[in-house]
Amino acid sequence: DASIKGNYNGFSFEISPYLNLITNYLYSYFPGGIDTTQQPNYPYRHFAQTDARLYGFDATAAFQLMEHWAITVRGSYVNASQVRDSVVPLPFIPPLKGLMRLNYQDNIYSGMIEWRVAAAPDRLGTGETPTAGYGIVNLGAGMKLTQGSMAHYISVHCDNLLNQSYRDNLSVFKDFLPQPGRGFRLTYDVIF
């Protein structure tokens, strides 16, 4: 793998392409059978090993739009295949993913809005079922209060603001359950 980084006035980036050749790579897959001994009935999961080739990239760029405001853009992709006897896609590999985040930060207040997206997987491995692409919106806001040498950080986040129903292709339960809907988190940290 390699990494290229750059930092300029108000702009930074990092691009990391990679190629991994792995002997005896361990992976799991669903062969199609169902365990009927318990309720609910779940599919059997098998484990195997093979020689594998994985290549892809991670890329991030950040822009300082103006004082206190910045935007971050991130993307990643991986192509993974069995290469022992023939070239076959490996199961449970993330599709093309991206993120766009707008941040506000001053000495007291912070806030962010982000859009996370994933494409529909275009290479399915043994036993995988297709999932649709998705995009979800997350929000967050916080404040910092100082008291002597202590700093109090209070923040609230709303994940999946629009309550989007979506399924992640990496989830082993994707055929039974979607990903979580709208959720809230309240965080309080003290640094001293």
C-alpha cells in the first residue's frame, strides 16, 4: 500500500491505494441451508480459506471554507476476490462508500451535518443477497465549558435523522433486520 498526503492553505488531502495478496485468507459465507432447530430459523454460516486478492483505495479531502467552517469529503472502495482456482468475488466486502460532512467549530460551540452514502454492491460472493444503495443524514451539536483546569464537553447527536430504512451488505442479519432507524445520543466528557 501507499499513501500520498498534502496540506495547503485551507486544504488537505490523503489518498491511500493498496493491493494485498493473501494466502489462506479466512472468510465466511452462507451456503443456502437453514437451521430449523431453533426459532427463528437462521441460515447456516460456513467458514473457508482461499488465496485472495484485495485492492482499493481510501481518500479524504478537507477544505476550510471560512473561519470556523470546514467541509470534509471521504470515499473508499475495495475489490476482493478468491484467486485459488478461479477469480470469484469474496462475500461480505464493503461497496463503494462516501461521506460529506460540514463542521462548525469555535471556542465554545460545535456542530456538524453529514451525509453518508453507500452504493449497491456490484460484486456478490457465494450466498450473498443484493442490497440497495443508501444515503443517511446525521446531525450533531455540542459545547465546551471550562472551569479552572477542567473542560466539560456536552454533545447531542441524531443518527439517521430522516429515519431512512436501509440494509448494510456487511450485516449478517440484513435479510431479517434493517439497520437502526433514527437514534439520539447524549455525551458528557470531562477532561482534567
